[in-house]
Amino acid sequence: MGSSRHAAGGTTSRTPPSGDDIVRDAQDFSLILGGPLFQLLRRAHLSDDALMMVRQRVVFISLFAWLPLLLLSTLERYLSGQPVAVPFVLDIEVHVRFLVAVPLLIVAELVVHQRLRPIAGAFLERRLIPEAELPRFDAALRSAFRLRNSVFAELLLIVLVYGFGVLVVWRQYTALHAATWYATPSPTGSTLSLAGVWYGYVSLPIFQFLLIRWYFRLFIWARLLWQVSRIRLSLLPVHPDRLGGLGFLSNTVYAFAVLVAAHGVMLAGQLANRIFFLGATLPDFKVEIAVMVIFLLCLVFGPLLVFAPQLAQAKREGLREYGTLAGHYARAFDAKWLRGGAPGDEPLLGSADIQSLADLGNSYEIVQGMRVVPITTDALARLAAAILAPIVPLALTMMPLEELLKRLFGLLF
């Protein structure tokens, strides 16, 4: 694969890139193919240069995090029933986290890699980057490669996971305040079981690292789009996509559908535990659910807003230029056909002037309908649905399935 030359450490040449180098860098673009973990998975034969072997990664990572918890809980007799309020087998959150959310986070890598890989090349294919700005565009790509491949960045993520994710977030905010298979309350704090030690210092850090690594990748993506948006793009106000030629960016958000669904699964697991073991109800968490949906939508759609200033400027210039052109043509048409300017032997019927006037009007309408953000309501609705879908089954905790179905059918029919 051509991307392998960027997977290890990126290009370091200081000479100005040639046209072939720029095209190659654009074709090699990937948010996923790089970094120490990717190299480790390749050496462990759990991945290849094309990010295939997803099943092997899912099985290995999920079982490495979850199976020891099962075995240690069984050994300590915390698998089911007494002597703890939340035995391992009934801990919905841990099963959902490692058997559903982790696989989704891993599958999302392949989806994002395949869906975003052509994006950099699309800027070149559509001639959106002026020739004089090609070196800046290539510099933005190479900077993204270096950041994606950074060993220091992933080491910093590990420090953040253990220093903040485990000791602060898990211990103080997400851990259940009850006797569980992983910890029992005591006057001096919680005492971890053997399974709890593995959970807190192996399984949970794996999960948190995969999650926070995704946020790091989204930062790289947002940073790349911001750098490209600083380039004066060759936008066409009359482009049929009504985005000046940037219409392909509208579909990039669908690449993150699996990722946001994984967040919905994680939230559903947390809420389920609190509903079943702490006596909470689903409406108690409406604020948390709303915040999660808004946060994820901003995370995915926010980077696209960086192109709004250029799109707005292109629309203003297009309305002015095409308005002037339409005015000149309309006056010439009026002078020719309504003020006696047409030759006596030229018939109006079948004249190309009328069709040209109509075509010009259609072009002006396209410019007038040009959008200033590459975001659609359909994309917003679909990603919001992907987030909420895993939470919907928790509505069964509020009413029986039969009553819920009756209400749904009542709304539909």
C-alpha cells in the first residue's frame, strides 16, 4: 500500500514537493493508518496495511479486556448473586462496554479510513486548490501525518488515561456507589477485588485509550480542515452541488456514524446500571442524553463550519457577478426583442436567445440557493438517530413492551 510510507513516521524531506508528491500524499491520506498502536497491531498480525483483519482485532482486544474479568469474578464468587449487590453477570455496563462498544470503536476505524480516504484527493480532482497554493495544501497533509504518527502523542494519551481517566473519572464519577464485583465500599474508600484490579488497571484503560484516541483523531481531522480552509479555494458559485464544489464534504459525516453509535451504546450501558441497581428512571437522565447528543453532533459537524466564511464570500461574489451578467444579457434581450433591435427576418419563435435567458436564470437561482455550510438536516437527523438508537430499549423500563407498542402504533396509524 502507498500509505505505508507515511505509517511509520511521515515524510521529512525539506525540499519543495513535486506535483507527483502532492498527488501521492493526497491519495495516501488516512486518519487511521499510523501511530504506535497501529504498528504494534501490524507486528502482532492483527492488522495489515489496509486495516483489514477487523474480526481478529475485535476478538482479541474485547476478550483480553473482558474474559479475565469473567474468570476472576468466578474465582472470587462474584459472578452471580450474593455477596455483592451488583454481581459480574448482571453488570450491564461492563458487558456492553467491552462486548459491544469496544468492537464498534474498532470497526469504526475501518469505516472512517475507507470513507475519508478519497477526501484529500477530491480537493485536487475538483481543482479547488489553486496551483500556487498546492505546497500549502501538501504541508497541511504532511502535518496531519506527523501528528497522527506521533509517539509522544499516544504516550501522552496513556498518561492521561491512568492519571485522569482511571483515578478521577472512573473512581469518582462513573463507578457505582454500591457493593459490586469489582469493589466494595469501606470507611476509607473502595476496596478493589482481583477482578477490580484487572478492570481498573487493564480493561478500563484499554477502553479509555481507544476512546480518547478517537478524540485525538477528530482533532487531527478538524485541524486539517481548518488549515485547508485558510487556503483561498477556487469555489464555483454556480456549481450544481450548491456548495461551490465542496458538496463532497457533506457526506464525510456519515463516516462517523459507527463511532457515535458506540457512544450511544456506552451511555445506554451506564444508564441501565443506574436504573436497575440504583433505582433511577430514564427521565432522570434527559439532560445527560441531550448533552451527549449535542456534544457528538458538534464534534462531528463542527469541523465543517470552518468553510462557512469562504462559502459565504463566494455566494456574495457570485450573486454580484452573475447578477451583473444577467442584467447585461436581460437589457440586450429587451433591446433586441422588445425595442425593435431584432432584424426583420429573424423570427422570435425558435430563437436561442430565449433558451439562453432561461439558462442564465437557472444559473442565477443556483447561486442564490448556494448554502454557506456543508451540513444537511438529513445528516443531522441520521447521526442523532444513531446516537439515540441504543438508548431507546431503556424505554421498556418505564412501561411494558405491549403498552409501548400500542402507543407507537397509535402514533403511526
